[in-house]
Amino acid sequence: MKSIVFLFAFAFLPNATRSCQKTEIMPEKQVAPAISSLEDFAHNLPGYLSAETPVAVLLDYDGTLAPIADNPAKTKMPVELEAILHKIAKHPQVFLAVISGRGLKDVQKQVNIDGTTYAGNHGLEIEYPDGSRHDYELPTEIQKNYTAMVKELKEKVEKNGAWVEDKKVSLTYHYRDTPVALKDQQKQLASEICKKFGFRANQAHEAIEAKPPVNWNKGEAALYILKQKFGDNWPQEVSVIFAGDDTTDEDAMRVLRGLGRSFRISADAQIQTYADFRLPKQAVMTDLLKWIANVYVS
């Protein structure tokens, strides 16, 4: 029996398999068709979901399950979305995972749904419902560079309303509250500091995401989670859906191309993405979850 998997932001394939995929598939970014309503999901994906087939749902959190807020501590899932998410997560045919750039404990606290697999720090740390974990071990040199990077960022650019969110293995430099006249200079310096210590500086929503220089991201995390849950043949065993709103989510959209269905949340109608579909605003996530609920819990 085929299963269906929803990924909202992680999985592992052997290096040889990944290399083969990259050689044969090599997906390219595209301007994805937009889905704006519950009816659009049914129209664009007829028959993709079946009550007889399990589904895995992997989701990003900020900007996906919850609207972006001026401070990460202020984010909250919309009431209706949260209620539907709790409902579908209880269904035995639904596997739910949340893959976030936040620290693991932080995203667990924000979502707080039993039976969910959580991946924090862009998948560097994973915790399963039974409490078991998978942590990507950073080399000692990278750990030392991280500590030095945090120190220099705090000394040089944690000012004028900007601040460093230290997540122990990755960080986010937030500059949303910095005066407009100072933003470009501060974020440029922050990005240079991150790169100086060998970290990847990715642009996010009014923030810089500094990730360690390792071959691990939300895409690798999504693949790892799927393999651990459904086995090596998970593409034949389950259908997959992934949703995210940021550049870091594109790693998952890329590796899941042709193996599931992914959704990029963006108001930009011309955005280039690896996703299969574009959701024009975060509010459409409620319709996506309703679409799932209509199949599994109605």
C-alpha cells in the first residue's frame, strides 16, 4: 500500500544515491503556479491524497505555520490553523514533522503537539516522539569558530536595535528594528563576519542566518526523517508534502522534487523556486491543512 508523507521542512540518502539523484534529476528553479484557496488544492492535485494511504507532513514554522513577527518570541499560529493541525496530527495515517531554523527546544515549545518529530537548527538536531535524538556532530574547529563568531558579532553589530540569536550550532542576526539608514551597513558587516569564520550567511526575513559549513540542511534532514520512518524505499511507500517560506526551505524543495509535492510561501509572483506550487500568503496554509483534513478526518 502506498503511503503519503507531508514535509513542512528532513532525510538521508547515502552519498552514492544522492550523487546519482543530482546527476539524473538536477531540478531547476521555476516560476511555480499559484494556489490561493482550498478549491485550488483539489483542482491542482486531484487524487493525490487518499484516506487509504498514509501521509507525511513536514513543515517549516516561522512564516509557514505562524506569520512572521517583529520578534521571534511573539510568533503564534493562527487559531484555526492550530486547531486543524492538532486534529490531523492525531490521525494514524498522518506523520507530522516540523523542520525549523529555530533551536530544537524553542520550536517544540512553539508547536507543542504530541507525536510530532521536531528538527531544529535547520535539521542539525532532531528529536523523535519517543525522546530519542539525532544530532549532527560539528567538528571541533567549527565549534571553536562558532564561539568566536558569536563573540565578534555581539561586540561589533549587536546595536541599534539589532541582536544575535545564539542557537549553539547556528545563529540568526536580527536587524528588523534597526533604523533604515543603518541597516545595510550593519547587515553587510554581520555577513562578512559570518563568512570570515567559515559560516554560510543566508538572507532571511530582516535577518541573516549563519549556518555551519557542513553538508547538512533542511533537505538532508527531510530525507533522513523520511528514511528513518518509512525505510529506504520511502518514495514507493509514502507520498510527501513540504511547505516553507524561506531560502533555507528550498533545500528540501529541491531534494523532494519529483518525490512529493512542495509549496513555497511568497507574495512574489515571479519568484524562482524548486517548489511545485506557490502560496501567495501564509494564510493559505490554513487551506492546505483543511485540504488534508477533508481527506483524513472528515
